[in-house]
Amino acid sequence: MFKHGNTSLWKPFLSKSFASTVSPWIITTEALAPFRAEWTRDSTDPQPLPYLDSEQNRAKGAYDIQLEVLLKSEKMRSENTPAVKLSESSFIYSYWTVGQMLAHHTVNGCNLQPGDFLGSGTQSGPNHEEAGSLLELSMGGKQPLELKNGETRTFLQDGDSVIMRGRCEKEGAKAIGFGEVVGTVLPAKG
């Protein structure tokens, strides 16, 4: 969920079924408590329905988690060169809070259970360099990204590895590193 701006597209609701990687990150809400933050919705955007809005949610509904996305191509691996950073953003910009996502998901009777997965959606910040997807960074595939090694990307290619990292830091609180998760696009089986 992100500030849609002019990059939002009507597209198939299939992003979690393409090259999704589940990380080993399990961070409890208690560990994240020091990193809770105020959540706001831009006044020009539609405001949440009453069952998704509360003073408590606005005061502490967001999480300030720093996010980083890198790309390492097959060429970079073969040349032993480091991955390139594509984006840095924060979960604080999430269009919906985790509480809102859970409430909305269950409003029609969905029986969420412990251990169920819930995808938060693309996490993008308000600035172009904080875009959370290659689709946004390449302006829908119209503006190729130039990588430091001379390669370009509009979309992921076979052999590309996407590396994601998360971290919480705040003065007076113990920093939490989420580690990294890596997913590599493999060629289709023919």
C-alpha cells in the first residue's frame, strides 16, 4: 500500500504470485513497540471508513521500519561486483496501517489464524527514489533504469536477484536488524 500518485495502475491482483520470497523475519509486535509512530493520510486522499479509523491508530498505528531494495544481476554475479541499490524507503509511508489491513481483511468474516500470512503490498515513499517497485522506478517500463555496470532494467530478467533489507533504529531504543531476504528470478521451465 503506497501513496498512489500518478504511478498507480489498474493491474491484475497477482503480484504475490510472481517471484515472491518469504523471509525468515519474525519480529514480534513487542519488539517493534518503540518504533510505532503517528499515521496520517494525506487530506487530498479519501479518509478511512469509521471502522478503520481511531485516535489510537492515528497516534501509534504506523511502524518506522527502514527498507532497502537492491538488485544483483547475473552479470554482476559473474563479474563478482556488488548489488546496486534501487530504492530506500520506510514502512512509515504505508497507505494503510497493519491494524487497518487486518480489520478490513476480516470485516466480511475471514477467519485469520495464528501463522497466516498477510502481504502489506508495495511500500513506497513520497519521492521517486523511494518507489518500492521496478514498475514505479521505470515509470511503467517507459524509462529504463541505468545500473552502475552499464546494464539497464525496465522489468526483472531471468537471473536477477532482488535483495530486501529491513531495519528499525531510534534514539533511546535498541536497533533491530531484520537481516536480508533474497529472491532470484529463474527461467521458466520449458
